[in-house]
Amino acid sequence: MTHDWTDLPGRLVVVSGPSGSGKSTILRRALEYPGVSARLSISATSRAPRPGEEQGRHYHFVSREEFEAARDRGEFLEWAEVHGNLYGTPIGPVMRALERGECVVLEIDVQGALQIIHAVPSADTIFITVPSLEVLEARLRGRGTESEAVVRRRLENARRELESIGLYAHVIVNDDLDRAVAEMAALLAGAEPRGDDRDA
Ligand SMILES: Nc1nc2c(ncn2[C@@H]2O[C@H](COP(=O)(O)OP(=O)(O)O)[C@@H](O)[C@H]2O)c(=O)[nH]1
Ligand SMILES: Nc1ncnc2c1ncn2[C@@H]1O[C@H](COP(=O)(O)OP(=O)(O)O)[C@@H](O)[C@H]1O
């Protein structure tokens, strides 16, 4: 099924970047900034919930079979397999929020972001990166949520993901966290619903 995204009054913002680059940390804080009025899309995933994660708040946790059935029914705006699990953006809530003129943020991996860049050219795209792969490695280890083998796989993926950086409209280098959050907030605050003065 195709959707016409061009005439919706809201704004779609894609935030992407390697695992451990700081996407969730930066977004969590930037969404609280005064002047920022944006909602985070809740993805579906086949991965198991981590301690503290709630069904329907952090993700819609589903089985791999349920995910594949929804995908085959065309219910995802984009989807990807990331680190062995399936992730996808449900179309319905995004469409409805954009119809209401809201700003919707997708925090998704690079494969998904590339699908959005093709499917929704009006989307605003933000790539979060780190000063170096060494810094990324230290942060992934510091987070303590992944095993050694998983950290290595994520670093290999990061190298590949960094090759797409030029396709994004904006890049935030997450060295100083406060500055990165301020930059994200400024981009989101500027991502107002489009008016009649938009470019043709
Ligand atoms: N393509 C795509 N990627 C997603 C989606 N939701 C989350 N992701 C990405 O999947 C990756 C793994 O997310 P997660 O399991 O929460 O782990 P973590 O972000 O590495 O702690 C991250 O890069 C997320 O941005 C989605 O709906 N679509
Ligand atoms: N600017 C920063 N300086 C130091 N550590 C950071 C910075 N930004 C994020 N972190 C830490 O790096 C780790 C990865 O960040 P996270 O937001 O989970 O990344 P992502 O959502 O992109 O996978 C977390 O432990 C986080 O606290």
C-alpha cells in the first residue's frame, strides 16, 4: 500500500546513528526542553524486554511470528533486522499524528532511516555520531548491557553505518552531552509543522 506523505501538515523527524552513539540519552533529554513539542514513535520489536522496559511504552514487544505477520500486512513504515532482532515503525500512529499537525520522531537504525529517506523525502533526518570509534567502544562497554562479542559486532556495524552520514540533513557529534542535547532541542524546536510557506 502506498501513502501520500507530502500533504500532511505535521513533520516527520528521523534520528539515527550507530548503537551507543547516544540517540536515546540525547532524545530523552531534548524532548523535555522548553519549546520542544514532539512525540516519539513507539516501535514494534521481536526482542525481549530488558528489566525496567514496559510493554507499549518503550516498545511494543511481539513475537517474531507476530512481527512478520504485521510486516507482511504492510503495517510498518519501515523495518529492519538489527543485531538479530526485528524492529519496525507502525504506520497508523505516525500517520494520525502527522494528520493532526504534530512532530513525530523516529529513533531508528541506519537501515530503517535509509528506507524513510526514500519513502518520505520530506522527512527531516538527524545523524548522531561520536568523535571516534574508540569513544564509541568505550561507551558501549561502559553501558554494560552487551557481551564482548556483541560489542565487537556493533563496532563493525558502526563502521558501515558511518558511511551513510552524508545522506542526512543534520549531523550531531555527541562529545559534550549538554551541547549535543541543546543542538537536538534546537533542531526539534525548529521542526514545526509545515505552513503554507514551505518550499514547493
Ligand atoms: N529500523 C528500525 N530500527 C529501530 C526501530 N526501533 C529501534 N530501532 C533501532 O534498533 C537498535 C537497537 O535498539 P535497542 O534494542 O533498543 O537497543 P540499543 O538502542 O542498542 O540499546 C537501535 O539502533 C534502535 O535505534 C525501528 O522501528 N526501526
Ligand atoms: N556525551 C556523552 N558522554 C559520555 N557518555 C555518553 C554520552 N552520551 C551518551 N553516553 C553514554 O553512552 C552510552 C550509550 O548511549 P545510548 O543513549 O544508550 O546510545 P544509543 O541509544 O545510541 O544506543 C550510555 O551508557 C550513555 O549514558
